[in-house]
Amino acid sequence: MAKRGISILKDIEASTVINLLNRAYCDEWLAYYQYFIEAKVIKGLMKDAVISELNLHAADELRHATMISGRIIQLGGTPILHPGEWLTHSNCGYDAPTNPDVRAVLDQAIAGEQCAISTYSGILDIIRDKDIVTYDLVSQILSDEVEHEEDLQSLFDDLKEFIEQFKQA
């Protein structure tokens, strides 16, 4: 634990930040797995384009988990060590892709990104002006999550438009 690094926290305990980050860390691992498995089971129109996007997002979620775990350790904490605890500590949970239809998968993925956006926005509200290092890290992740939502929504809209055009033909 870096004592000087922790000393820059203002009006917030490191344990509070660690708890917030551990919950987000669990979310990132669950999001990684959700994207990974969705890319394996998805079926339907435009599935190849969606698979490509899901794989990119999975890599980003794993990168986010790495970033968050590093900050938890800097603050003197320990990232959640057992995958069995991810569900109980997560903010967003896990929605198994029981319906492999591309539209259903995209709906789930968009909902997951919207939850992540809300989670990271909430963390920023709590740590604003209290922990600049975590604030910067979470801001970077939030930017990625907003981009992910846009990417997925664009795919969903393209698919919807394709189906509408097909119906008219």
C-alpha cells in the first residue's frame, strides 16, 4: 500500500473506495464472461458482425477488471478472489443468454452496458473531489461503456432496419 498515494484521499476512506471498486470489479468479470459466452451461442441475422463486437467488448471488460484490480491493490485492498462471489457482490448481476437470438443477445448486452453506465456514474458522484486517481480511472471506463452501448445500439438498429427492408421487399 502506498501511504502517500492514499494520503491524497479527501473526506473518504480507502475502504469505501475499495468496496465500490470491488463491486465494479465483479461486474467487469461477469460482463467479460457474458460477452464471451454470447459470442459463442448467438444465432441469427448479422451474427458475425455482432460476434466481432462482442469479442471486442469482452476484451475491454477484461482490461477494465485489470485496471480496477490494480487500483484496489494501490489502495491497500484485495480484489474479490473467488469467482463464486462475483454475483453476490456485483451491481449489475449476470443475465445468461438463454435465448441465443441475435436480437435477444443485443437487448441483454445493451441493458448490461446501461447498468454499467449507471454504476460508474454513481461511483463518480461519490468520489468526485475525493479521489482523483480513482476518478480518472472510472472516467476512462465510463467512456468505454458509453461507447459500447452506442456500438451495440447501432447494431440493433441496423438489424431492425434490415428486417424492415426485408419485409417490404
